[in-house]
Amino acid sequence: MVLDAGCGDERVGLFVAALAGRLEIQPPGGRDEVVNALLAEDFLIAAGGLRVRGGTIGTVVTPGCCAGLEDWRDWA
């Protein structure tokens, strides 16, 4: 799944759903509960890996075995 500035809401939603798939959210959990639960997570998992490519200079970060997002808060 490619995510970039041209992605529509549906594609972004699919990615968020993939990240949230392992969360335990009590019904009738909605969008706000999912977002809050994701932000509260110490570890995010993207099944199948995650490759990040910088558009300006073409830098590519290729996933390891699991492409853990453990340090996602440090990316900013």
C-alpha cells in the first residue's frame, strides 16, 4: 500500500485500520477511540513491514523482519 500526499481518505483509513487491528477497543468504539488508542500505544506494528522513501533526495528506509515502529514518536 502506497501512502503519499496524494492518497485519499480510503487508503489512509486502510493503513490506520491495519495498525489498529491488534488493539482491543470496547464497542461501540469509533474513530476517536481508535486514534486515542493508537496514540497511547508504546509499540505500533505494521504487518508485512514498512518502507519509507523520501521524495526530495530519494532516501529509502527498508524494513527489517518486522519493521517495528517502536521509535515512531522520535521521527518528528
